[in-house]
Amino acid sequence: MNIELRHLRYFVAVAEELHFGRAAARLNISQPPLSQQIQTLEAQVGATLLARTNRSVSLTPAGAQFLADSRHILSLVEAAAVRAARLHHGETGELRIGFTSSAPFIKPVSDSLSQFRKAVPDVHLQTLEINTRAQIAPLNEGALELGLMRNTVLPDTLDWQLILREPLMAMVHYENPLAAKQAISLRELADQPFVFFDPHVGTGLYDDILGLLHRYDIQPRIAQEAGEAMTIIGLVAAGLGVSILPASFKRIQLNEMRWLPIIEPDAISEMWLVWSKHHEKSAAALRFMRLLNEALMTNKNPPAPR
């Protein structure tokens, strides 16, 4: 049996028109080839589908059943084509993005996530909060398509784009004498008890901030360790010490705590968008990247040159 989709379309046209001339005009072909194709189809099926007289065309019982099935098959093919096209254009499917805890506080990132959800609601957007170092393996393996992480040493298998370069800021309890300052030097924090990241958590900010302090010969006196930035903010607000976090966290304002600019010019942290060089990016991933770059331009914070 060698039935083609065009045979089904021809048959449906004749069955709906019950007239070979009108069906041929509808299909934009001449009548003799149409009649020949219907005969070929009936031979392939092994049944008479259309009862023909000189004055009329009607469906046989077999033809009525074949019409219902043909319509169903054609609708399935059309639906399959639509689904494939939508997936190709990034309108369906799944996008898995890893992000550090600070990423949602960066306005271009939150804006692009919101715009993506509105633009393609049928794409399953799976956002996974994963610290910087822990994103590397799933990006390499393809378990994550994109990663939003802090600057870190990456393997050659990963590529990246700079999303944001932002200042690091000091956090002090409002009763700390340093809270009265407009800005602060790192050396003024040297003798303060620090609330800092647990080194085993694997956050990129741990290396970022510790490296900054070491460049100024400061060995922080760590009084409390925490796994999450939000916990650090809460502990500083509780008066357990001082800390340092990127300025994007300043969107969290607590009455018990003050954010202070750091005067050292290299007190900077970067946010990167990272992906695998060896896994082809899906249309959904490319769409998100376009939205993110548009959001960066809208917020007048275009990606800096690498």
C-alpha cells in the first residue's frame, strides 16, 4: 500500500464536493488527473469509495468511513507540522536556566524572565537556583541550557557573556558607628566580625569577595557562616556582624541595616550568562538571550566588552 497525503486531500475534496469538476477547481488541478488519482487510491485501499453515475457522485459506506479517517489523519499531520514549527521558533518546548540567588534581583534579568513568560507561555520555563560552581557540571552535561552566575573560572567547554558589572557594597547594623558614614573603605571593615559565605557552599561570591579582601591584605574575622545571601542579610540585620554583597541585593531594605558604598574601585562583581559550546542552543534559549540583551539595553546597562 502506497497511499500519499495528496491522495487523502484529493479524496476529501471530492467527498465534500460530491462533484469531480468542483473538486478539481478547488484543488487547482484538471479533472482527468483527479479522477485517475481517486481510482489509484481505491485500488490501493481495495474498496470502492465513491459511487459514480453520469449525473451524481456519492459516498459508499467504505467511503464514508475513509472520509472520517482521512480528515483525522490530515488534521494530525497539520497539528504535527504546527507543533514542529512552534518548537523551531521557540514557542513551545522547555528551557532550563540555572541562576544564583542574586540573579533575580538584577532588573534586566527579572524583566527578561517576565517578558519571556508573557511572550511564549507554552514554553515550560524551569528556573533552578544553583550556586555558581554547581552550575558548571549540568551546563556541560546539557541538563541546563543557560546559567546566570557570578564570575568564576570556567572550563574550555563553556562560553559566556558579561551581563552586569556591579559594585560590591558593605552591610552594617544600624547601631554600628560605621552606619553613619556615606561610604566606607575595606580597611575600616578589617576589625569587624564578618558574616560570610560557608566555603563549602560553592558560591562564586565567596571567591569574589574573599579575593578582594586579600588584595588589600585583609584577613576577615569570620564570626558566622551562612549558605545563602538572604541569610547573611538577615544575620547582619540581627547585629551579628558586617558583610559585603553585590549592589543588586540593595533592593532588600531592612530598617536594622545600612548599605554603604565601598570606595575601592575594584570592589566589583560580575554576572555572566553561560552556556555550553558543545550543545546546540534551542530556539527558546536564543529567544531568552535576545530578550535579556534587549532588557540590558532598555536599562541602559549594555553588556561590557569581554
